[in-house]
Amino acid sequence: MNPSEWFTEQAAGAGSAFSLKIKRKLHEEQSDFQYLEIYETETFGNLMVIDGCTMVSTRDNFFYHEMMSHPALYTHPNPKNVWIIGGGDCGTLREVLKHPSVEHAVQIDIDERVTRLAEIYFPELCESNNDPRADLKFIDGIKWVKDAAPNSVDIIIVDSTDPIGPAEGLFGVDFYRDCFNCLTENGLLVQQSESALLHLNLIKEMRDAMSSAGLSHTQTLFFPQCIYPSGWWSATIASKNALSAFREHDAKNKPFNTVYYNADIHNASLAQPEFFKQAFNSAK
Amino acid sequence: MNPSEWFTEQAAGAGSAFSLKIKRKLHEEQSDFQYLEIYETETFGNLMVIDGCTMVSTRDNFFYHEMMSHPALYTHPNPKNVWIIGGGDCGTLREVLKHPSVEHAVQIDIDERVTRLAEIYFPELCESNNDPRADLKFIDGIKWVKDAAPNSVDIIIVDSTDPIGPAEGLFGVDFYRDCFNCLTENGLLVQQSESALLHLNLIKEMRDAMSSAGLSHTQTLFFPQCIYPSGWWSATIASKNALSAFREHDAKNKPFNTVYYNADIHNASLAQPEFFKQAFNSAK
């Protein structure tokens, strides 16, 4: 394996690494916030890397983007206003805008360069950026949530990098408290929550912090994500009140295409592995 | 990344690779059938590698072994006789023997050295090898099935390496026809079927070959498996007659411990991703 022909991410602290064979580096730059690289891979299409971590590939991003959006949107009874904190590649925004109920979707990514590069190298993810309901802001998501009016949003999707660097503040109780304040009564927060195999403690800390902030009902969903550490990823949904069953009938009759998500997959993603159940029961 | 500190498997033809950081190589040998290596890794315990492919790690083998056994055993109404073709690390055998209904479990691996190394480096997987119901044979599984009496087995588990080298014949219609003949009327065949993201064609060919052999009812299950290509693996169950619902009540009250499997996970593993559904509907 010639290192010059591969992009490799070592999973921090996990003693494992994932590599994709590359044809060439298409772009690299230091933005105001992070180091951005774009590669053309041999079999995964284009690949965006931020601060050395794989973020998005053409081939497998559908798992992540669909599972960060549709389960939450089909759990909320009638989502009209959605914010995406992070998500600069615009793939989550595209999925959110597939829901006819959505009237306004705001994507708040601190780093405009991520979106500008996505427009060039992942144009399919950006195909809804000109939807009249879409609103792209390039400002600090933590401040956006802090300054927002109470009861102003139905769903907040935290589609961020790992909890180091610019995204660290998105995993803390202060941020969750601000989310609590601007969510409507039925509002939901959904956040990527890493790998249950590698980062179980992170999921525990996240759920504890969410609870401390008043988002006391949490639910973790599991799904494959080949290019992320362990290949098995999760998202955690949090709400003020008990989470009701998702709108399964609507999900079964979804008026849009997906690659991974459907109503059966939604149900499946909620199943808790035995070790996960035990970890969370014993923690209570 | 210093190559001498890592074991790396390049997924054949997939343009991706997975690596584990190693402390040291514990053993290597050329057996009569394949090249065997054992490593001590930094974070995944011990690792067995066969012909350059990761087979088993201490840390994450539970996904695979549990999902290769419990779904099939809880789908069959009353499994008494079980054969494991391959499975020389004995992890599947251990799971099978957790089921009180099982009276006789035969593990048929062509390569005795795999089992002898598992006894040393994965003793926990071998803890049921001395169960009076266990029967370890080191002969050719293809011949075993060919020579077997009709109606002699309830479940055949094909726990093999990839369909190249010694295992190739385990993925063909002749083998499936022999399985058909020795399975009882309610009998089930279950076989590891690679990654739905990377090897969709293999799953199609396998299901077609199973059907041609009279095992016309097939069902593919999905589960995480970190150390295998894409981190997302599958098993396919095949039967002569329509597969009935699994014994969910029994699975909910299973009289043994698992790490991943439970009744909810069983249901979840049956959910078909949208692209998979479409691939198989359009193929029919």
C-alpha cells in the first residue's frame, strides 16, 4: 500500500484507521476555521476531509444525511421550521427540504468555504440550495441559537464535526440549554453522536448533558456509515416531552426518493443493541 | 502512519482499506490450506488474519457470531441438529450451543489449525468446545454435505471466508443443492453474504443460486461488523418453504447473554434499505 495513493484517517484514540484509494487531490486550503481537502477517490467518488477527518464521500453520504434528517422530521408532528447547525456540505439541507411541511430551513455553518467547495465538488448535495425555503447563513451556530427567540424552531439538527476544534461547544450543556429555549413545545434536537462501539462514553455524556438542559427524553439511532470510524454511526434525538411514535404512515408514503431510509429502516434504527441497553440502564 | 505498526486489509476491488494498530505479531504459519496470522492489537484485542483478510478480533467478533447464529436458531421452530461449515474459530459454535433445544452441533472446518490457534488466542470463543453436544470435524465441508443423509439437519450455518480460495465452492449452486437435500422440511441455511454496499452483486448471485437449488425463500439480514470491509455486513437465510416469523417471544426471553443480539435487533436486522429493496424487486 503506497501511502501516496491513499487517504487515511486514523480514528482518534481508537487504534484503527480507514483508507480510501485516491486518484488525485482536487483541492486543499486553510479556511479561517479548519483545513479543507478534496480528493477524487477510485471508488467512492469525491471525498471531503476536514482537519484530517473524512466528512463526506459521494458514494456513501446518503446513510448519514438521510438518518440525520428523516427520523427527526417524521417524529415531529408537523415540522415547519428547521435549523441545521453545521451541515455546510448542504446534504442534510437537501433531505430536510424534501418534506413538504417544511416552510423554512436555515443552515448555519461557521465556515462558508465548506459550502463553496461542496457546490463545486458535491453539486448533487447542493441541488436544493436555491429552494425559496432555504436560508444559508455563515455564522457561529452557537451564537445563533443563543440569540434566537424562544419557541422559534421545531427541529434543530446538529450536523457537526467531531467534538474537538470548532464543534466542541456544540456538545455542551450551555448549548443544549439554548436549544431548549428556542425549541417549540414539541420541538426536537437531533445530533450526530459518533460510534456506539468506539465512543459509548461520549453518547452517555451527551445524553446526560441534554437531560441536564431539560431535554430529558433522548433516543439514539444507529446506522451504517462506511467512511466514519468503525463504519457504524449514531444520531441522538432529544426532546422536552416524551418522544411519541414516529409518523410511520407518512414515512411509508413519503413523497420523495431516498437511498437508505424508509419506514422499516426508521424502526430498525431505534433497536438498541444489548450492550447499549445495559450501559444505559445501569447508568440510571 | 508507520506501516510496521499497523495491520491493513485492502478490501478486494473496493478501493478502501481498514487498519488496526498492532502491538506485535503473535504467530504466523502456512497451514495446508491458507496463511494464518495472529496479531495483538492496541485496542481490538487479538486479531486473526487468513490469507491477508481480517477474520476475528477479540473486541468486535460478537456482532458476527451472534448474527450468524441466533436469527436462524430463533427462526427455526425447534432446532436440534446444527452444522457449521467453516467457523473454525469456534465462536459460532459457542453461540449455537447457548440454545437449549440444540442436541448436536457439528463444526466442519477444513483447516484444523484455525481451531488450534483459536484455542490459544481466542479461548473465550472455544469455551463450549467440550460441551458433550459439540462435535468438531476437520474435513471438507462441501464433501460432508454432499455425503450426508437426506433430512438429517435442521440448520446449516456457512461461516466461511470470502468466496475465493478454499471457500469458493461454498457459494455455488451444487453446494446449495446438497444443502437442500440434507435439510429437514423446516430446515434453514444461513450464510455470511458480505457487504450490501460493496458486494450487492454477490448477494444477488447467492440468492439466485439458492433459489435455483430449491431454497427459494431467502432473507438477508444486516448488521455492523467493524473489521470487515465497509463496516456493514450481512447474512442470508434460505429455506425450502416460506420463512415464518421468528420465535420473538422466545428471543425476548432468551436464557443466555449476548452483547449485540436481542429480539429488537433481530427485527431490526430484517429491515431492508431502500436501495436493497429496489435492487431485488427489479431483479424479479
